[in-house]
Amino acid sequence: MAGNSLVERDDARAGAAAAGASARTGRGRWLLWGALPGMGRTALLDEAVRRETAGGAMDAVHLRCSPEESRFPFAAVRQLFPEADAVPFAEQPAADEQRTFHRLLAHLARRAADRPVLLAVDDVHLADRASRRWIGYLARRLGNLPVLLLLTERSGSHPLALHESTGTATTLEPLSAPAVLRLARAHGHAADAGALDLCVRASAGHPVLLHALLRDLAAPATSAPATSAPATAGPTAAGRAVPHYRTAIGDWLTSRADPLSRQACLTLCITAGSAPQEADRGGTRDDARDETRPGTAWAVRLFAEPLAREAALAVADPAELRSLRTGIARRLDEHGAPAHLVAAHLLHVEGPDEEWMIQSLEDAAEDALQAGRTADAVPLLRHALTGPLAPDRRAALTLRLGALELPHSADAGIRRLRAALELAGDEERAAIAPALGAALVARGRPTTAIGVLHRESTATDCGELVRALQSVAALIASHDAAEWRGAVAAMRDLAASAPPTLEPLACGLVTEYEAGAGQLSAAEVLERIRPRLSAPVHPAIRTAWLGSAATLLQWADRLDEARALADTSLPAAPALPDLTDIGRQCLISIRAEAALMDGAFHRLVRENTPLLDACTDHGIRMPHVASMVALAHCELGRPGAARQVLHSLGGQGASSSWEWNEVRYARAQLHASEGNWQASLADHLACGSGQHARDFVSPVATPWRSGAALALVRLGSPARARELAEEELGHARVWGTPRTVGRALRACAAASGSRAGLDRLEEAASLLRPARAPVELVETLIDLGRARIAGGNGRKGRDLLDEAHALALRLLQPDTPATTDTTTDTTTDTTTDAAAAGTGRLVRAAQDALRAASARRTRAATAGGAALTDAELRIVRLAVRGETNEQICAALHLARRTVETHLTHAYRKLGVTRRTQLTSRLAGNGAVFVDFHDARA
């Protein structure tokens, strides 16, 4: 330790040697070394005393002052001259004090006449005032005495009045970084760059702290987890506990630093890392950094290191820290600092018990929410709730906090909302009950949620609130098949009698039911909904009404309008939406499904993954949103990610919510993309059973019949496939949107084959091209291209496949709006990124069809050693089937002469002379001809 303290003290030691030599020649000198506690001033003084008195060169009197004796006049002098009889025990008048001083000086002179005297006074700032005055008196008269006066004091103490002509005052600075590094290397840390850097930062050149840290770093690193470490281990550095370092920091703060320095250091620890505005607004950091205060620059450097701050705060008295933090927060608040700066300190003040404290915490939480920092708002509201609050205010804060906690812990959020309901008065309960109901729906308990709303609706006398609660309960009832029909009947009655501001939601829910039941067209739905969107609506049902309206707009393929309604109430990702609002839950689903229908797969994943990640394993599953994200992953060629999202939902239990029908449909689609047709069929049929239980027969939401029909075709059951496809087509034509009709026509084509199937694909393509249904259009173009090639029109078929491939690639471009504008050249190459990522479901399907077409063309063209034209191939295929020339003319709408000419050319190229030779000739050359039904497979 002494060795550490004397590093970089050569100038001070040389000054002491020179002063000692001068004193021994009769020209006395004084030296004063000032330093912060622990900087080595005592070690330097002791070393100087030993050196200057070696061999009896000087007679030494060594004194260490203490605060206990500082109250007694002349206490220090009595220790210097215990043999002197004239030292008083009380303060004296000025004249008497001068006589005493003179007698003491004469006594010292007589003593020094025999041998030079060294007076060493350590911590002279702790000496009593009378003794300090005598030391000043002596310093002015040393020039003619063989006396060396060595003094030390703490920097920043009240200075002694010392005559500069007879001595020098020196400040001992902290060790430099090179000196610290030399000492650390000497202790065996030369190869550890991290330890060397830590020594420089965490000691700030303080020898005591450096010595303690080196002791800790010499100990082996612990491999035990932090939770198993003893509570007294203190802060850690690089896997090592640093108990000696923490003890040294604590000793410095409690024993060595004066109260003002201690307070300044703790203030630095508390305010470290605060925004620059904190100093400007409140001045607390500027006060702590006052560069005129000795040692402040060193303390600022030391407590910039987190390890030092942690150690200092760990040993500080909790009451002292609370007082400091409260004072800092109060000053910031009074000077108009931003709420988050004030709240940052109040979070560490247990039990905020004043109004301004609670208000600051609330304001900071609101600011965090506005900035999308939900995680920052939660602890602020929790802390505000620990203060004294009126019941209504406590209920409001509890409601807000429950909404924020819900995605991360469903049970905790629901408990918080129940507490808010119990705290609230009669008027507030009507607002909190829907929040609790929505939370219960998110938890998968719609029946409980309906019960909560029914109880609250019977407990209030306000007719409007009763109807509002009934309407919200009806929306929640859509998550339960058994409750849904009764809720719709109640909404029909309510729509006929409700006030104008409450009628829109009742109308929307009835319209949802009738649209799903196949009783309305999309045009009729729009006629109902659009006028009500501009009408006033009761605040209690606003988001619920927007959710219902957006659902119907999305079904009607008004995707931009549906998304616009969602954007009015939902935050942008990655901020989490409020799940305690059942309307917002609907809007989350609408925004996700609209993106899927629009082909915006990347946007869908980006917007909804943060919510799913936050809710996973926390009691909230969001089945519909998860289904949409899974389908987007499937479209992007990520089946593993799709399966993982669906797997995270677990089982549905006894739930009959519409959301689980969406899950079944998503699973069916994923199975289909992987060629697992039996599993796909089972999930499609299960989805259909769930929809029928809700009277939902329209294909606007889950077109399960189309999916089942395609699976049945693959499984060799075209008759059953045609039945389902035709049934869906009937419902689709009632609804009347291009998407639903085009999708159903494609299923019918797959189930029927032949010329009728080709006609239906043509109709589907003509409907979908101008519509905003990119996925359905690509699927239809692929089927139509294959059918054209199978029908003998290879060039047009390949053109259709090229178009489908280009559109499919376009859907893989991140954040690029889908377009099906056929006025542009859809065969032009897309971006390199999209081409490189061309592993999406639709891209693979288009590429497979193009490869098959290319292989087919090659086989057919080489069938007879000479190339057959497309026209010749079509005619030869029909001739092989046994068609007469007249039948071929009718099928292809060609003149008889044209058919005969093509057959003549084909005979010559294939080396045959009559029809009966065509089949064996083509089989012998390996030519493959498939009809339309085979091409679809």
C-alpha cells in the first residue's frame, strides 16, 4: 500500500529533502502537502520523517490530529510539547495568546539549539483553531530556526495562514494512467487488457482504490451464477466479485470524505448518465461538478465508472439516498425539467408521498407511451400506485397499468383490471368492464367476459350505457358459437330502438351475421356501412364499431378503406396495441388479413410479429393474427416459421371462437403447400364444420370449400370436389366480389377439367386481372397456363406462366404494394433481391409449371426427329384420341383443309402413313401427351 502511495511522489520527496537540509543549516522551512483522502499524504509524511531523522540528524515530534480533540484549545500544541508547562487549556484574549505563542516559540528554539527539530503534523485541518493559529505564527518565524515543519491536510479544507517566504504548499495529484498501468502490470495483469483498463477507470488514480481493486482481481473469477453469489459480494467486474474495492469506496465515503464531499459524490452517482438537460434545468449535476471545489474533477472521473457508482450506492445509507434523490427530483421539477428526468429519480424513492411526485410519474408514463416505449411506462405506473391516491384515481391508473401488463402476463393484467373494477365508482365501472371483458377474450374466456358485461349492464341506471355494454357484449359473443345467434337477435331489436349514436354497431354486427349467412351481397353491405361511417357515434362503442365496419369493408375487398380505419386506432409497429379494447382487437385482425389479401406479406410479418412475440407463453395467443402471420410465412417460402407460429398456439380446447376456424384454415393451407392433401382436406372440413356452427356459409372469410375441392381432386375424388366447388361458387356469386368468384371458379375448373374447366379459368382470370387479388390471380394464371399448354396452345400457355411468375416475384419484394395492372409489362425482370429470394410458394409453383412446359415441349418436338408445330401437335393429339377430321375441325374451329394439311405435315415428320400408326409411333419415341385433367395434376 505504501509503495502505491509513493508512486509519482518524487517531486514532493525531493522538496522534503531540500527543506530538511536547509533546516539543518539553521534556515527553517515548512512544507504543506494537500491531498484528497487516501492519496498517500500520510505515507509521504511518514517516509519523510524516517529519512530526515535517520541517524539522529533531527529530533522528530510526530502528531496526527483527530476530530475528537479539535474542540479543545491548544490540544495539538500540547501533543507537540508535552513537556511545556505554559500551554493553556482554554481560549485566551489576543494579548495573552500572543504571549503564549512567544513562550512556545522560545521553548522550540531552545530545544532546536541542541539538535534540529522536525515537527510533523498529519491532518492539520483537524487541529483545533488555537493550534492552527500557532502553526501560522511559527511559519512566519522559521527563517532563523533549525526547524523543519511538515504538514498534511485534506484538499478543500480551510487553508492555514502560512508565510510563503518560508515554505511551499503542494497538492498531491492522483496517479496518472501510465503509473496505474505500471502498478497493475507489476501485479500480474500485463496480459489482461480488460483488467488494465478497469484499473485506470475504476481507481481514477486513487492509490487506495487501486490497491483494493488489484487484490480483488488477483482472486480467481467465480463461475457461480449471480443469483447464488452471497449478498455481501457487492459489485462485480469481469466475472469477479470486488469486495475489497467496495469496502475501500465505503471507507472513503464514510470515514475520509467530509459531509459536503460525500454528498457531492453521491449526487454524482445518482445523476450519472442523466440527459444533459438535467444540469441545465435543475443544476444538480452542475452543483456536483463545481470545478472550484477541490477534488471534484477527480470524483467526476471516478464516478463516471459504473463499478464505482454501484459500490458507492451499495454502501450509502438508504435514508440519505432517498433524501438526495427526492431533493434532486424536486429541484428538477421546480425548474421545469422534462417529466422523465424527474421520474428517473422518483423511481428510486420508496413510497412517493406527495402530489407532485405522483403527477411526475404519471406524466413520464404518458410521455413514454406516446413515444411507443411501453416497457418504460409500466414501472412508472407501478411506482405511482405505491403512493397515496384517491380511489377513482387509483382505479384509473390501475386500469391503464393492466392494459400495459396484459400482453406480457395475461393473468397479471386481468387481476389488475379486476382490481380497477372493484375500486371504481358507478360511472367508472361502465368504462372498466369492457376493458376487463376484452382482456378475458384475449385470454380465451369469452363466456366469462360476456358475464362481466351483463352484470355491469344490470347494475347501472343509464339507458345509453346499458345499450353500449350490450353492444360490446354482442361483439364479444362472436367468439362463442352458442352465444352468437342470441346476440345477433338482440342486436336486431337494439338497432330498431337504439339512439343514433349507438345504432351503427348494432347494425354492423347484424350485417356481419347476414353477410356470413349468405344473405347479402358486398354491394348491399357497402350501402349499409358507408353512410354510418360519417355519422356521430357514442365514445363507448367507437372502436368496436370501427372494428365491425372494417371487417365488412375487408370482406368487400375495400382493403385501403379497412386499413385506414385500423390505422386510426392502432399504433405503428413495434408499439403494442391496447388489447383491453375489443374493437382494437378486431382492427388488429383486420389490418393483418387485409395485408395478406393485398399480398403485402413482409409488412404483415413486420407489423404483427412484435405482438405475437410479446404474447407468446404469457397467456394470450391471438389465434387469428397468428394464422395470418403463418400464412404470410408460407407465401414467403418459410414453412418452418409458419409451423412454429401455429405450434405456439397450442390446442384450442373447447373454444368455438371464429378465430380458431381461421387457424384450421391456415393449417389446411400450409398442408396443401407441402403436398399433404389428406391433412389439408381434414383441416378444411373441420374449418367448414366450425363455420356452419355459426351459420357462416359465405366464402368471404375462410373459403374452405375451394381448398377442400382442390385437395379432393388431388386425392382422386373429383365428384365430391365438384359438389363443394359448385356450392362455393353459388355463395360467391351472391357476394359478388371478383376475389370470391374467381377463387371459386378456379376450384370448379380443377374439379371439372376439359373445355368447361378452361372456360371457367378464363372467366376467373378476366375477373381477377382488374381486381386487387394478387394471390388468387397468380394461382389462376398458373392453372390457366397449364390448361392452355395441355390444350395445344403452348405459346399462350407459356406467356401466362411467365406473367404469373413475374407477379409472384413482385409479391416477394419487401414493402412493395402489390399491383395487377396489366397495362404494364409484367414479364420484365424484377429486382435482384426479389429474384434471389424467389422461394415463395407462388414463385415455386410458377417455376414448376414453366419447367414442366419446357420439358413437354422438348419431348413433343423431338417425337419424330423433326419439330412439330403447336398447331400440328394439337391436331395429332386429337387424332390419337380417335377424333375424326370433322370432329377436330369442330373442336378447334378450323377449316377441313387446314386440318388435313397439318396432318399431312405431321405424318411426314413422324414417318407414318395413316392414323393407326400414330399411337405406336409416338409411344416408341417416348412422346408424352396429356389431356387437361392430367395437366392440372
